[in-house]
Amino acid sequence: MIARRIPRPAALAALLLATGCTSTPPTLYAWGQYEPLVYASYASPGKVPAAEQLALLQQDIDEAAASGRRVPPGVRAYMGYLLAEEGKPDAARVQFLAEKVAFPESAVFMDRLIEGIGGKP
Amino acid sequence: MTPRRSPRAVLPWLFCALMAGCANQPQPYDYSAFRAHPPRSILVLPPINQGTTVEGTYGFLSAATRPLAEHGYYVFPVSVVDHFMKAQGMPGAGEMHEVPLARAREILGADAVLFVTLERYGQTYVVVDSVSEVRIRARLYDTASETLIWEGSGFAQSGLGGGGDPLARLVAAVVVQAIGSSTDASHGLSPVAMNNMLASPKRGLPYGPYHPKAGLTE
């Protein structure tokens, strides 16, 4: 009796083809906790204190830098806003400026926010 | 004498009638206004909420950044803009949507503003199923020329699915409805609806400057 077997090269080719078909392109940005934190700030206000949000977002930024990924639009600006709310205008200004450097399209708004906390754009 | 219709004139119609897809082919969007004013940055305002739950406004807004940013645009920080505009005396989406485009350009530096209406957001109880649904409509305006450069609509839905004992499904549907309302199952559908809108065949938003396919629609 002849045993039925899939020839090895064909099986390997099929596997490679299958994995190739299912791979998704990498995202432009490393999203981390940004959107879940913004959602939590609205859905459950106060549940995640500003200091905790800032720690999580800084972790995301560090991880992105370590893996050569980019931080999404708005993350640093949101951190600046949280810092301003915490009464730390100098640290807030640093984040607003970082947003401006990463995304020049944000310049007008970032300058507005810096002026709003008494800083120089 | 009655004019004779050439058989050849009938053929295209016959062909189209046989091809089931013809009736549902979307009308291609006219991108000429967009091409005249392609934006680099987009301001997404809190949406006008026509859904049944108040959670819809921020459930949608907090999931609006990623689809648009991954489409290649700079997206202003939605929460920061929301708080900023509230501090300027605009308590909600209704007031924010009334802001003159020239002001959005001057104060925020936005190239374009996306006005979103949340037509449906939340649970609907449909026979023996409980369905979470998000349906949105959006219009994108260039702030410099104050012209409409793009518009679209999107939809996403999830339900229990078919099969099984009808009574058991009825009970399950009621339970899902109750749980769903409190945990906002529609929040997860928001980005799906948004992505469906941005990638609509022949009517999608062109990719923005940060995307490898910048300027292309598909």
C-alpha cells in the first residue's frame, strides 16, 4: 500500500505562503495606552490619576524610542496638558515643545498652549 | 414608423443586469476640491450625538485619533482641544461645531476640520438579538477656503449571531443588552466604523502626508 504524503517542499511552500498572506503591515505609530487613557479620563473621571497617566505614557514613549517606533500625534501634547493641570508649567512647556518638534503642524496650537500657561513659545 | 432600437444598444444594460454587482457600485467621489486643498492636519471636534447614549460623544472621540493618524494625518489631541474649547466658553459639540473655520485656522492652526455626526451609537434590541452599533457621518472642511473637501459615512455592528434555541438567545440578548449599556460595547466599534468610512471603496479619504501612500485613495 502506498502511503499518502504531502511532499515536504510543497508543505513548506504552503506554510510560507499562508504566513505571508496573513501578515499585517506595521502601524505608523506605537499606540500604547494613549487612547485607552483618554477614554478612561472621560468614561471614569478620576479613576486613573494624572500622575499615573503620565507614568504610563512616558513608559510608552521610552518603549517606542527603544524599538525605533514613532510616538503618535497628540501624546506629548496630552502629557503637557496633564502636567499643566498638575501645576507644573515648566514640564508642560517641555512636552508642548516636543510635540511641536515631532509634528510642525501643531506649532500654532502648541504656542497657544505655552502662552496659556505663562511660558514663552 | 416606430424607430428600431439596435440590439447592440441593449447589450450593455443586459450585461449590467446580469452582473449583480453593477447595481451596488458606489459612485466615485469627486476629489477635485480635495486636490485643490489637501490638508496636513485635521481637527476632529466632539461629534454631534444623535445616538441613544450620552457615552457616545466621548466613546467615539477617544477612538477617533488612531484611524485618522494611521491614515497619515496630524490629528490634534482630541482631549486637549475639547478642554481648551470648553475653557473658551463652548460647553459642547453643538457650540464647537458653530466655530467659524477661520477661527479654527487662526487659533489652532488646523488645515481642515472634521465635523462628525454620530447617527447611531449603542445597543439596539432586535428580535432575539442584541446588537451594538455605531453609524457615523462626517464632513471635512478646508479652513483657508472654507470649502467642503471630503465627506463620508461609516458603520460597524456586532451582535450575538445566529443559531441556537430561540428562548435561550432571547434571554442572552436581554443580558447582553443590560451589560452592554454599562460597559459601552460600542466604544470598540467606533474605530471600525471610522476605518470603514476612511477606506470606503471609491469614496475613501486620500492618505495623508505621513503615510507611505500619501495622496492615493486606495
